[in-house]
Amino acid sequence: MLVNLYSKPNCMACNQSKRLLDKLGIDYTEGPITEDVLAFAKDRGLTQAPIITVYRTGDTINEATAWGGFYPEKIKQLAQER
């Protein structure tokens, strides 16, 4: 499983998401919200930061799970999948 977190500076929801991912021991990569990430988010109807994408083995970009905002229940679900 590959987890990516795209954040913006001084974002409370971004910081909360990172803290929970760290607390649960979920490996992730972090990057800024770029124009490409914004286009991906817009195509998916995501309007809040952070943008989190989850690729499971064999997933294409269109099959990835993605959400915007701080959703602790979704992050906890990732911990259960490991």
C-alpha cells in the first residue's frame, strides 16, 4: 500500500492527518498541493486539504482511493489493512 499526503502550509487538517498517520505507524510520503494534485482532486470532487491518495497493489491512478480533509476513521481503516 502506498499512501501519499498532499498538504498546504499552516493547515490544521493536514497536521492532524500527519499526526494520526505517524501515531498509527502508517508510512506515507508527503508533498505540496501542486497544480497536478489540484487537477486530480478536482476530477474527484475533492475540495479540502489535505489530499490523501492510497494505492493498493495493482491500482491505477483511476482506481486509487482518495479523499480530501481530515477523516480519522479512514486513516484508522488503513492501519487495519496493513
